[in-house]
Amino acid sequence: MLKRIALALTLITVMVAPSWAMDSLNMPTGNGLKPGDTEINFIYVNQPHRENALGETRLDDMRYLKLFTGVTDRLQVDVDSVDIKDADSYWEVNAYYTAVEEALDHPLLVVGATNLLGQDWLGGSDFGGNPDNDDPSLFALMACTINKTPKPSPADPVVRLHLGWGNNFHGDEFFGALQIKLHPRVIAVVQNYKSMPTFIGTVRVTDELQVSAGTMDGYPFYRAGGVVSW
């Protein structure tokens, strides 16, 4: 009995370790942080220069700052700031609430909203896109770890699945991701969000520092992130 409890605690630690928190580039996931922990991420996305009919830059290389904070055991808040080269800057506030915690017989259920304050945002009116992208966007998603092991390896990785649906900015469609922890410090991610396939490789350099690289809809991006406690 004690061995089973110890194994369960080890698996829970693997599931909620900070390396899971922001492995997804821009898609809501069922990963979270402990209360009092904040993950700071800087992301650089290399995109082509695009202008609107007035000759104004609407899309170019993007510098993305994300502050993801565990407020309580169930509530996380995310503040995003985006600066587009030779264009404008944008920001939004997102919230994630764990309605049902993950257990052996059922998945995690998270509900939330992005762009809570209705700021101008990517793909919205400022980009000649759908004005709904500038509105608060609701989502719900499920997540579960379908293969658990205290010592992940290429032969026996930890595998976590996410599946959700959201309106407005989320495209009124389903989205999902597959996370594979190949080593305690190495994670691979495949996701499809807003019909944009994304592939990510993450290395946990130290317990507090992560680096990632990958492609989003064919465009390369790079990420550096760290966890601080308060």
C-alpha cells in the first residue's frame, strides 16, 4: 500500500512539474503552476513582412512576453504582451480555472477565457481580420496523462493529451496537443490550434530554466522561460 502511495505521488510530481506549464506556444492547455509560482517566457517568432492596403505593417517578426501565474490550486492567470516589428504592440489577460481535477478514472477539465478585457488582439480588426478576435474568447478543454512513468525515457515516455474547443479567437473549433516527455528534461510537443500545426522541442536546462525551438504554421520560433516563486 505504501509503495502504491509513493508511486502515485511520484507520478503526480511528474505530471505537474513546471516543465509542463508553457510547452504549448499559444494554445490553452491543461498544464498549470503551483500557487505562488510565475513562469516568465520570452518568445521570438520569425514571420514574413506583410502590409495592409494603406501600406501599414500588420505582420512581421513577433516578440512575445508571457507571464503565467498560479494564483490558487485551481486558478491561473496569464498576461501576454506582443510587439510586432515595425508595427504596434498588443496585450491581453487570460484566466484558466480547473473545474475538475485529474484522477485515475477521469481527465482534468479546465474552463476559462482569453482576452478577458477585450483588447485589440492578433487577427482582429487591427489586422483586417474578424472583429470577434478582439472579444473575450471562452474555451473548455480536457487533459489527461495517458502513459505515466517516474523515469521517462524514449522507450517509456510520459505522454499527455489535450483536447479543447473555444469560440471567437479560438476559431469556434476543436484544438489539441500531444506532449511527450522523453527524459525528465526533454519534451516534444505536437499541436494543432486554429488549423496551424505546431511542433516544439523543449529542454529543461535547470529546474528553473527552459529553452524551446520549433515551427508554428511553418514559421520558426524560439523560446526561453524560467519559473520564479513569490
